[in-house]
Amino acid sequence: MPRPRLLRDRPVARQVLLLQVGTVLLLVVTGILMASYDARRDSRSRATQRVVAVALTVADSPTVRAALRSDDPTATLQPWAEEVRRDTDTDFVVVMDLDRTRYTHPDPSLIGGKFVGDLGDAPEGGIFTQQYKGSLGPSVRSVVPVEDDGRVVALVSVGITVSDINRGLKRDVSIVVLCGVLVLLAGMAGAWLLSRRLHRLTHGMGEQELARMYEYYSAVLHSVREGLLLLDGEGRVQLVNDEARRLLALPDDVVGTRIEDLGLAPALVAAARGRTAESDDLYLAGERILVVSSAPAQWEGRDVGAVVTLRDHTELRSVTGELEVVRRLTESLRSQNHESANRLHTVVSLIEMGRTEEAVAFATDELQVAQLLTDQVVGAVDDPVVAALLLGKSAEAAERGVELRIVGELPSGTGIAPRDLVTVLGNLVDNALDAVAEADPRVVEVRLSGDERSVTITVGDSGPGLDDDASARVLDRGWTTKAEPGTGRGLGLALVGQVARRHDGEIVVGRSPLGGAAFTVTLALTPAEAGR
């Protein structure tokens, strides 16, 4: 059965407040009623016990037995009974004969009259109690026998009026009600404070709004193709979608974990925890290159955390790297074409000047140098893609005034994909060319070796080298000496590391005989590659 619209349309905090107030009110009223009933029952029970105790005490008194033997029992018993009545705070103490004739009574005019009420089994020696409306009004009374030498010679009745009992009960109930009101006020104050906090946490929204928001957010979170990561103000993961789990290899119980404890790249962690918006920066996470955008999350002018979006850029980066190789090779060919045109003009000019022998010698020397370089590269590398890369790097090195040496060779049929070799050689040689930009002399050496099980590539330079701290961190994810994190730099060695791990290989950072840094990459054939 649906709930009334009145409750459905109210904010959750107000509904909770009303339910809590109603619950507290119900509990307090129930407690007061039960306490009042218990107090009433106890007051009647205590009154009954008191009148019985007083009656037994009076009946056992020697004064009563002695007075009953006298000719005028009333003269002795009346003042004594009134004193007992006042001392015990009862309403009447009546001593009577077995025929109900009163010897004492609070109202002297009733002395000598008949006792009003039941006697029960008191004349036979029993103790009888009852609530009865007598001469003083409704009362709780007891009737007990007075025995002398084993015989019942008289009866004693002691009673307390119901009005006196009720006066005492009202005092007890008033205390109970006061305590109940205090508990009610404390409960309502607590419910109000809790409602305020709940109102702040739910932003005053109703249950349907919260349900819709959760359903829509959950649907959006898990349907978008980008990875989404939501952090709170302390950097703990609060929401993460399936794509983010896949890209960052996050565990199932990641919610509530600080992002610093997830083993991500320091630069990526810094970007996620940043207080300013960042967009489309490249970072490395495991085997993936991610395009990361982050922005602070705010609600009503206060920071509540950060929103991080992730896109997989790995394949695109690889293709971009290959395109970069082709671009550089094209630029190198364009440069060589320009240089060749200059040399051709020089040869033509020498011929026009009649200096034919010098023109032939000049052309032959240039052709010999170019042919030697081509023969060296082709002899060292059988794969045409890798050979083209090295030729392009040689031309680039010549333009930058760097001597590029190629030592050793890569045998044919190594089984390593040319794409992986291009990634390794291209990034290592680029780093080496950058490293010797300010060196003297400027030398980069590429050493190649391999067999049917593995390939080893070593690139050394004559640059300043790496200190101990840089050597320890140079292979860290996204680390670079060229630019700040987030600029897209520092990914070259990361890509090389990916290739090495994919081929169960390793990268060793050492000192080059040329004086600078040396990077040695060993690539082993995977079982799939070995079977091809």
C-alpha cells in the first residue's frame, strides 16, 4: 500500500524527524501509563500490607487484652487507638466485639454502633482484607482477631481511605510524568539535531529525489566509456565506474581507500589531488598511457572533493610514436634532398667553370659517404622499417652536429615485431640526442646484438650522465628531467619499459664508455613469437 502523499513529498530529514518525534512520544506516553499503573498497584499493595501490619500489632498488644477484660473497654482503648492511628498514618483503628459493636472509632459518635463491612474469616482466627465503602468512605481495610488464652475475644480493623491512597499516588504519578516530559524533551532535541544533520547531508531532498539521483548516477557512471573517479576532500575514493577499474587495475574494495595507497604514478596522484582544474594531460598507469582530466568538485561554494576522468591513450600513443618516426624520417629526407640539391648545384658550377676533375671528385666523395652510411645501417639491421628509422636518426644527428655510431647487428628472423624495435630504438636515441645537446664531443653510440632467443639494444652517449637519484628514478612511471609532469613528456622510457615487460625483458641503466648514460634493453622472444 503506497504511503500518503503528505509524507512522500516531504524531505527525508523532515520525515525522519516526524517519525522520531512520534516514536519518542509513543514510548514516553506508554512508559508514563505503565509507570502509573505500576505505581497504582504498588500503592494499593503497600496500603494493604500496612493496615494488616498495624492491625496485627494492635491485636497482639497486652493493652487491648487487658482493656477487654475491664467493665469499660472504650475508656482505655479509644485514646490509645487514636494515638496508634496518628502514629501509623492510618485513617481508622477500630476495636470491636464479636457482635460488631465498636469500642473505638475516629468519630466518637459512632462508638457503640455496629461495624460496617465484611468480617471474612477473622472471627474464626483468619486475616481478612478488602476494599469497602464504610462510614468514612471507600477504604482499604483489614480485620484480624484478638485472642486471649487461645480464644477469639474481639476483632481489630485498621483502614486507609482510598482518597488518601490516591493523594499519594498523585504525587508518585506527578514525578513519573515530570521525568517522562524531561525524557520527551531530550528525545525531541536529539531527533531535531539528527534531523538537521540529515538535512545537511541530503541537501534537503526527498526520498524520490534521492532514489532518482542514485539510479541516474549509477546508470551514467557505469555506461560512459570514459573512466570516472570521484574523490572526497581527504583523497579517498568514493565512486568509481567499471572503465576506471579496468584502466587503473583497481580492486573491488577500492571505495574508501586513499588514492595515495593505490600504487598509482605520483604525477597521476598529484593531478587527482590538485586544487585546480587540469585537462587532457598524459600520465602512465601500469601498461597504459592515460589522458587525465581533473577538476575540483564543489557544492554551494565549498570543496567536497575532486572528479577525475580517464581515457585510454595507449594504442593512439603507439601509433602517434610511429607517425612521429615517419615524420622525422620525412623531414630527414627533405633535408637530404635540400642538401643534395646544394651539392648538385656545386657539381654543375664546377663543370661550368671547366673544373671537371674536381666536380667528379666532389660528387664521388659525397656518394661514397652516403653509401657507406646506408651500407652500415643495412648491414646492421635487416628489417627495412628499423633500418629506415636508423637512417633518419643518422640524418637528424648529422643536422644537430652529433656523431651517431651504429655497432653490431640485429640478425634477421629475431621474431621481435618491428613496431617494438622502433619504439625502443626511437625513444632511446631521442633521449641520447637530447642528452648530448650541450656536450663536447657529441657522440651517441647504438650497439645491437641478438640471436634466436633474445635481442639486446644498448644506447650510450657522451652527455653529462645521470646522478644516483636520477638513475634510481629514471625508470619510474612518468618521470622526466625535461619538463613538469602532465606535459606529455617523460613517457619515452615508460613506453620502452612497456615493450620490455611485454617481452619478459629488462632495462639496465649504467655508465657509458663515452662518459654519459647507457641504457641496455633486453627483449626475449615470447612463446607466441617463437612459434611463428
